[in-house]
Amino acid sequence: MKFKEEVLSTRTIFDGKVVHLTEEEVKLPNGKKASREIIHHQGAVGIIAITPDNKLVLIRQWRAPLGQVTLEIPAGKIEQDEQDDPLLTAKRELNEETRFEADQFELLTKFYTSPGFADEMMYLYHAVGLKEVKKELPQDDDEFLELVELSAAEVQEAINNGEICDAKTLMAIMFWQMME
Amino acid sequence: MKFKEEVLSTRTIFDGKVVHLTEEEVKLPNGKKASREIIHHQGAVGIIAITPDNKLVLIRQWRAPLGQVTLEIPAGKIEQDEQDDPLLTAKRELNEETRFEADQFELLTKFYTSPGFADEMMYLYHAVGLKEVKKELPQDDDEFLELVELSAAEVQEAINNGEICDAKTLMAIMFWQMME
């Protein structure tokens, strides 16, 4: 294939809790060598959850990389034992973060968040038939989250003031608008 | 503010061409300490360019982090001297990657691609009034790109077969559908 780069060697630079960083030496299609910095990530899910009174369920939290508070749809990393089935992550995170469960989860789309330097795949689910959970899963003591339910107009306001500011949440809102 | 984490110290782990990785020690709202792995990125732009015969301009290229060829909208990193004005990046990348220019660039949205671990901001522009460039900017010898123009039906096929698979391109396609 005319575009393909051949990996000559891989060096691990950092093996963290969230981020695994490697540097690859590759051979380009023209025979020259180049290096590629790659973030390996176990993937994540985001969940569109709409309440019976037609509000979007969002989570308010501090985001260290941005140094600000954001409003995002419920989301979380795919754990090791969920790698074959991100739907398990969707169910778990919806319970942990919102105390809702759903009759059905519909996969709306999946996408790489930043294909230039990371392999993180995001799965976007629609939680259909939202209701309060019967059995609450344990929450992480060190996560500080606030559950928020916003109408379409309030969502627009939160986009305008910059509190809603990430790819998966903006895409979720576009899907929500198309569902209406 | 009840969510805010206080940064106690920052350690640089890797300072690369694309990725700058730090580890922060932070104090949580409950007084406990935690560490945060943060990818610092200079930001990027993506450009929605529609040809006069209503096709979407896409770039086919190898993506090392994914180990596959993708079709993405024209895009690129914001360079050091463009930090105050990502519109400059949009104009430059559109010229370099597609040999098109535009009468006008409209900022459709901007978003953090992966706020859990990275500060990368993506600016999504619509290039209005597309036409061939008069003056071609130099191209990078080591970039292997193929320019592709796809109809709406062909775009859907490329989503289905996984060649279109990243956040900014899928969002661009949703904006395109809403423009129609």
C-alpha cells in the first residue's frame, strides 16, 4: 500500500495510569526514516441520556488538562475487563455517575478522538428508556462530580459560556437535535 | 470553587515534536493528593471544504497511532507563530493539503478533543467560496497525502467501511448535512 509506514522500532517513554506513550521509528513510503509519538489509550464511552422531561444529563467536574470546570455527558474509560464489550462500560458509568439505568443502549457512532497522535476510540451510546437504578454501584471517593440536567435552551447557554466544550458532548448534542 | 484541584508540582516527562507530557501532583477538594497525566498540544484546525459540485474534500493518509489509512477533512497543527489566530492555520493547511483557497472562513465550532488527558483544542472552519489557489505554498516532502472528493453517498460508504473514523471529520459531516 502506497501510504503505509513500516515500524522499525518502538520505545516506551511513559507507562502511566491513563496514558501510555511510545516513540516509533518508522520507514516512510519514500524510504526515509521518521519518528512518531503515539499515545496509547484503552478507549472510552460517552452516553447520551435524556430524562423523561426532555433534559440532557450532564456531569460537572474539574478537568486538570484544561484547568477549568466542564459540563460533559456521562463518560469514562473502558476498563481492562471490558475491552471486548464497551457496552459494559456504558452501563457501569451511567450507574456510577448518574444513578440512572436504561432499557436499551444504542451505539450511535464511534470515533478516534485525535488520530494524529492518539489511538483513543470513543463509543457514543444513546441510553433509551432512562430510569433510576435499582442497585447503586460504588463510586470513587476521589471523583468530584455534580449531576446536572439541562433543557435544550440551557445547553445552548452552556455552549456559549464555554462550560460545554468537548467533542463527544457537542456531538451528542447534535445527535439529540437530530432525534427531536 | 468546590471542584477545583490545586496544582502542587509539575514534572515534565517528555517534550516531543507533537506531544508534551507532564505529570502534575494535585490537591483534591477533600485534601487528598492525586496525580494527573496531561498531554499538552498546541491545538489544531479542521476545514470543511465543499466543492462547487457538492462534494466533500478529504485527505487520505496513513495514521501511525491507528496503524491504518484514514479519510479525514483537511487539518493540521497550529504552529507557534499562529497561536493567536488559528484562521492562519486554516488558510495555510487548506492551501498546502488541497490547493484550494476560500472567499471566507467561518468558525463553526471549537472543542477539546479529549479533555480527560489532553488540552488539545480543535477549531472547525467552513471554507466558503472554494476555488483553486493562485499561489501554492510549499509542501512537506515527508507527508504522503492523497486528495479525494466524495459525494454524500460516498461519504456514507466511507463511514461504513471505517475509512472515515475520527471526531472532527464526523462532526464536519454532521454540519454539512445540516447545511443542506
